[in-house]
Amino acid sequence: MTKDPILKAKNIVKYFYDPATFKALNEVSFVAYKGEFLTLMGKSGCGKSTLLYCISTMDTKYEGELVLNDKLVTGLSPNKMAQIRNEYIGFVFQFHYLLPEFTCLKNVMIPALKLNKLSHQEIEERAYQKLEILGLKDQAHKQANKLSGGQQQRVSIARALINDPAIILCDEPTGNLDSKNTQIVFDIFKQLASENGQTIIAVTHDNDFAKASDRTIEMADGKIIG
Amino acid sequence: MKKSVNIEIAYTHIITRKTATFIAAVGVAIGVGVYLFMNSLSSGFTKFSRDNTFVSNAHIKVYVKDKISSTIIPHSSKTSYIINNSQILDLSKKLYNPDQLLQTIKNQPFVINALSLVEYSVNFRRGSSELKGSAVGVDMNEYAKMFNTNKYMIAGSTNSLKENLLGVIIGQGLAKKLSLQMGDNLTISSNEGVIQVLKIVGIFRMGNPSMDEGRCFVNLSIGRQMLKTSADYVTTLYVNTVDPDKAEDYAKMLISYTDYEVENWQISSAELLSADKTRIIMMGSISLTILIVAAFGIYNILSSTINQKINDIAILKAIGFNGTDVIKIFMLEALIMGVIGTAMGLLLGAGLIGIVSNIYMGGPVGYFPIYFEFPLFLKSFILGIIIILCAGYFPAKNAANVDPVSIFRK
């Protein structure tokens, strides 16, 4: 199987200025391939989350270049970046971060409604589909804050999937979950990467989780060490 | 049509925060309601005082202005001057060729009505009591048409002057002072020394002491007789226009047709106007302040909403909403609160106007002079919405500037 690069980070340098100037990322370069399940590991403060947010396009204050799908993303306007996030990138956070006053279904639908490429009805069908994949179809009409943590995390994964993004970025996706839910989430990621060809990049502290992924990038002191 | 997701989010926020929305709306409602009420009050008073002015004053008067002689007159020798006491020249108050001038004025598109009359000072006498006053010699039917005088007649009618050449119409105050009744005779003398005994054929009450106690109406020919003048003698032209507020401009246009003094009512009633202005400014500024305080309420509520929802804003930005979307969402929430509040405020204002307009004040005022004025409703609505949008913009702008990374990394 040939490896198509989907995301390239070139010499990313990132400083933090508060409270004191600190080089969080020191010329980090790496390539993520299509259909790859990639984990980022390292000790607290090694820069892995910083790197994740740089490649997420939400953090724009870095030096270096970020190429997504053969297109240079660095330096685009904030609105353009928002559009790229909407269409090509899905997010899963440690704290599930759903919109509490909306139903699960609505939460899943919102990124697609924003993208505005399908009709409302088609989007609703897709949202049901994604919830079904994650075993939550029966919870669709419950308000998001009425669900358990594990369920909320799965809803947020469904939300990340709704626009079929090329890349799914995860910040400690299993950090708040018990082993059973961790296993469920892991299996879903594995399946997404192998069957849909979507790229997963996950920051994790969980050694077992990382070992079972396709590739693990280890970081220390703002550099990739292996 | 696809409903915009921004609208859907704003709508859900509003629905799930009914109490906060309601409180904000009530704040706006009170502001807009009081604004509307106070401005209606002010406008009602202005209308009342204006109507009062036009009971006896025309929008524009044309008359001969008193001329004052100059103190230094060059002598024919050109080397010396005659020094004179400056004084009012004893010139006739007669307008020359009044019919032609009247016709010219009547032909102006902005003139509704115009008439000619003689005005002069008189003494009213009955027995040994004597009162000073003024008489107007005029075609009473035309005058009544112009000033709606029939409305103020409490005895007799304006038409009776036509039927009775030696009749006079006087004010209620004068009748009371001289113990006169309908049908009684009243002796009137002019400065020219002409004395007439006239029969009272009508009594009016205009609610204005200077009119009710000192004014009488006689036939034009009697007036001319009392001034010992010819049959075409006229001292004043009264002109009513389509819009009294533009009387000044109209007066300027009329100046080109005549050398006589053309005076708009704003000049003759300057003190009334300045009282109106003071009232409008005072009430306007107080009510606007209340409205602005209400806007701060909206600002506060939106600011706290945004602080509570800072995580949600970060998520929205992460999943692809840009700053403009975030501003739209929160401005829309402000707009919804504003529209609900403004609508409630208009109802509140209408209720207050309704109650107050039913209060009977008595006397010539009658019911409290306050009216439902559509332009004021519209103005209150538009102003309410504008102020609320301004109050909503700053919190919304703050929301748009939220940096999602800093929220997620906490």
C-alpha cells in the first residue's frame, strides 16, 4: 500500500511569552499519512498538545509551515482557516465539550449545518448514521448534558465525523474514560483509519492506547525523539 | 430554504435562558415605554400650546410696521445736519391696494386661507366702568372659518354679526367684568373719538385671558367707521398656511410680493416657542437617559451570557465557525431581546398614554393633552432597536475574539 501524505509539518517553532519566554516547540517536522492512526506521546509539558493545536489551525502564532492536503495552510486568513477546520478537520477533546443546551443529534449536526453542503434532512440522516456507528442512536434526542461521560465522548466523536474530515485530531480522547469506554473509542478510531482512510492524530498519556496505534511519535522538550 | 445554523443557535440560547431574556426585555420595555410616554406627553403639550396660539393668531401676519424717524437728517446745504428726536412717525397703518395683495397671497400654493381686517384699540364702557381692549373689524364668517371660532362660542353665533350690522361679539371675561349679557348694549369708543353703541350678539371663551377679557369682533364697515377711514381701509392681512412649522420660509417667500412687514407666528410667539423647546429638550434627555440605562442592562446580561458560554464559543470556533458567525449569533440574541422588549415597551407606553389621556383636567384644557402619535411609536421602536444593537455589539465582539486554544488548554 502506498503512503499518501495528508499533513506535513515543517520546522514548527512555537514560543510562549507568558510568564517568561519559553520555546515550546523546537523545529518540529513530521508527516502524517492517509489512513494512519498516529499517537503523540511524551511527558507533561513536552509540547505535544501545543503541536496538536498548531496543526489544528486554531493556533496561528508559530513559525514554520503547515501543509494540509498539499496546500499551504500557514498564513491564511482566520475565516479561511475556520472553513478548513469545518471541512477537513474533526476534533475530539479530553473534556467532551458538547453544547449543553442542544440535543445529541443537533450537536452532531451543527458542523454539517455550518458547512451547508447538504439539505437539512440529509444532514439529519447522516447524523443518525454516525450516532448509530457509535451505538448512541437511542440517545439522539436527549439533551447533551443528560448523558454519561463516556456517552458524551462518543457523541463528540460522532460530531467530529459528520463532515467526513480527512484528519481527526484528539487531545487525550480517553483521558476521562474508564477502560471499557477507552476500548470502545480505540476500536472506533482503528476502524475509521483502516476502513475509511481517515487519519487520526491523538495526544495521549495512555501507553496501551499508544502501543496499539499504527505509529507513535514521542516528544521531549519541544522536540521529536522517536 | 435552509435555516441558517447561526439563527438556530441564537434561538436555542434564548429559549434555554428564558428568565434572563425576560429580565433583559423588561429592562428595555421600561426604557422604551417611558421614552414613548414622556415624548408623547411633551408632544401633546406642544400641540396644546400651539393650538392655543392659533386660536387667535394667524400663521403669518402682514401689516405696516412702525417707522422710527432717524436722528440725523442731512440738510440741503450739505454742510450741516438737522438733529432730531428719534420718534415713531405718525404714519397711517393703512395697507395700500389690499385686495390685490390678498389675491396674490391667496394664489400661493402653500396658503390655505387669508383674510383682511382692521385692528384697533378701543375702550369698552358701561355706566361709569371703563376697560381698555382691542377690536377687530372683519368678515366674521371668513374669520370663523379660518380660526374655527364657532367652537369657542358659548352664546350666540359668529353668523349673527352678518345679520346685525351694529352687533358685537365679546369675550366671556369682558362680559363678566361689565355684567353684560346677550342682547345688552355695549358702548365702544376708538382713539379717533368715534363712539358706537353696539348690541352683543355673541359671547366666546377661548381660554386665553387677553382674548376673553379684551377682544371684541365687529363688522368690517363699523371698524372703518370708528377709524374714520375709507371703505378699502385694511390694517392687517392674516394668512394661514399648510404647515405652521414652515411659516418662516413661507413668510420669506411672501416678502417678495410686498414692502410691508411679513411676520410669522414664531416671531410673535417667541416666548411660547422657547418654553416648548425647553420642555422638549428636558423630557427628551431624561427619557433618553432611561433608555440608555436599559441598554446597559442588555449589555450586562449579554456579557454574563458570553462569560458563561465561553466554552461553547471555543467549540463553535473549533468546529469551523468564524468570528463573524459568533458576532451574528450574539447580535441576533440581542436583537431578539430588543424586539421583545421594545414591543412590550410600546404596549406599556400605549397603556400609560391611554390612562393619562382619560384624566380630565377641567377648564379650557379639557382632557389631558396627550395623544397616540404613530411617528413617536415608530421613533421609539427604531431608537430602542438601535440602542440595543449597540449594547449587544461590544459583548458580541468580545465573544468573537475568544481564543479557543486558551480555553481548551485550561
